[in-house]
Amino acid sequence: MLLELKDICKSYPQGKEMVPVLRNINLNVEKGEYVAIMGPSGSGKTTLMNIIGCLDRPTSGSYHLDGQDLLHYKDREMSGVRLNSIGFVFQSFYLMPKETAMENVCLPLLYAGIGKRRRREIAREALERVGLGERIHYKPSQLSGGQCQRVAIARAISNKPKILLADEPTGALDSKSGAQIMELFQTLHEEGVTIIMITHDAKIAKHAQRTIRILDGQIVEEAAVDAGEARETAQEAARELSKPEKTAREAAKKASVPGEPAGKVLQDAAPAKSPVLQAKQDKAADSFRTMKGQEEHAKDTKQKGPESEIIRSWSAKRH
Ligand SMILES: Nc1ncnc2c1ncn2[C@@H]1O[C@H](COP(=O)(O)OP(=O)(O)O)[C@@H](O)[C@H]1O
Ligand SMILES: [Mg+2]
């Protein structure tokens, strides 16, 4: 078992009282699994992710990661676990705005003490893996939302983490860019990366093998995605990606529907809108969602600077 959470509780002080946010969470995740965590806003998803990602500690309960009992780890050891075992992807990307894609991916490797030449090699490879090999010297302002999230994913996988943790990875993206991110996650999953993805979007959750639902800090049900749901997801993905057609075919194929040839899925997919209309809609949705997403996230995390969360994930200082 890669990840074992037993009776995890987390409370926050509010006035004189302790308010429970997570209540007796029991969760096991195997190596290579792709798990979605769903639940309404305020149900405790981010709190759970912060505990899984060693950004926060539970009030009680135990947590084993790859056989290590993390309960008594000191802050410095916890930050070592974060650097070496966990890759983070957040809704608002948290890229350094003045740095290029390459420099952004290099940053955690710098924190990990890897030399400059090797850092650049690893970063280039990771950016190629997410399809941004041609844009390594672009800054975030020169990239679309979807491309920024791909830089963030390259950064998250550059240290070959045991787990990729994603908190609403498509929350700030238009549906087409979101579909591309899900396609990338599917590829990483097929390559053996363990993924835990938080979302409140059922369509996004369907990409995972297993969905865990949280309500008021408790796990209320666990559902495996059945073949029917997987087929719907594949059709959806094909629709989202129907331009160019080749990409859609690849997406449909990747969505791996049991007993369904990819061709059938494509036939079922709706025809594309006019490219001009689609581009306009995407652009409008993109800017709206990015603004909205960032606002929500800022409210959510009560963050100080836009990059604070990701920096925190590498450094021992602010823990
Ligand atoms: N640092 C904190 N201090 C006090 N309360 C918090 C803190 N972090 C989260 N909470 C509270 O815990 C609950 C769950 O929050 P969160 O895990 O962010 O939910 P979700 O990610 O599902 O929207 C919310 O009611 C939130 O206000
Ligand atoms: Mg949250």
C-alpha cells in the first residue's frame, strides 16, 4: 500500500472551541492508482490534501506513506518527503510570473540541491513530456491557462514523485484545456504515476478509476467508475477535443473503454462547432474562469502571495 490513512481527524480552533474539519478519515491508495476526491466546498478536501501532501498534520490518527510512519517526523523531514515524494498541482498554477517555463520547472530541483546542468536537463525532459518542448523559454504571461497548468504539471513530475496531488487542477480552465489536462493525467496514470485529484466536478472525477466522496469532513461513499461511466467520459473527451480530429481520436483511444473500439466512441461524439466561434468561447471562458478561480482559491487558502503555497511545499521554513 502506498498510502494509508487511519482515523485521521483534524480540528481548527475557533474562539475557545475546536471545530472538527476532518472526522475519522480512513483511506488506502495503492501504487499506480488514480483516485478522485469529490465533495462540496468546505467539506474538507483541501485540508485532507494538505495532510496527504505533508503540508499539514492531523490532530489525531496515523499516516503511512510508502511504509514510512509520518506521525513523528520533524518539520525538516516532512519537507524532505514533500520534495522527494510528492508533486503538487493547484487550481491557480502558482507559477513564478517573471520566470520562464524552464526556470519554473527548475525551482523545486534547486531546492532539492540538484546542480544547474542536471536541473535544466530534467526540466527540459519534463516540459517535453507535457507537450511544451517548444515553449520552454516562454513566461506564464505568454502562455494560455492550459499551458500554464502543463508547466505546473511538468514542475510537479520533475522530481519523479510517488504521488501527484492535484487540487482542482481544471478549476481555472475552460473545458477544452481541462480536457487536455485530463488527457495528460491519463497518460501519466498509464505510465504508472499515482494520482490523487480533488474536484467538485463529477465530469472531471469520472476520469479517475475510483471516486471518494467527502461530506462534512467524513467519507460518505467510495465508488468505482463502471464501464458505462467510463464510456461517457470517453465520449465527452472526444467532443471536447474534436478539433483537430486526430487529437480526439487519441483522446477516445486513451479513455480506454472496455469492449468499445475507439471508432465507435468517435462516431458517437457530436460534430465540432465553427473553429472561430469555439476559439472566441474558449477565450472568454478562459479569462472568466481564471479570474473566478483565482478569487475563489485566494478566499479558500487565505494566501498571502500567489506563489506561497507551492513555495511552502518545498521549504521547511513556513511549516
Ligand atoms: N487554517 C484553517 N483554520 C480554520 N479553519 C479552516 C482552516 N482551513 C480550513 N478551514 C475550514 O475547514 C473547512 C474545510 O475547508 P477545506 O478543506 O478548504 O474545504 P474544501 O477544500 O472542501 O472546500 C472549512 O469550513 C474551512 O473554513
Ligand atoms: Mg479546496
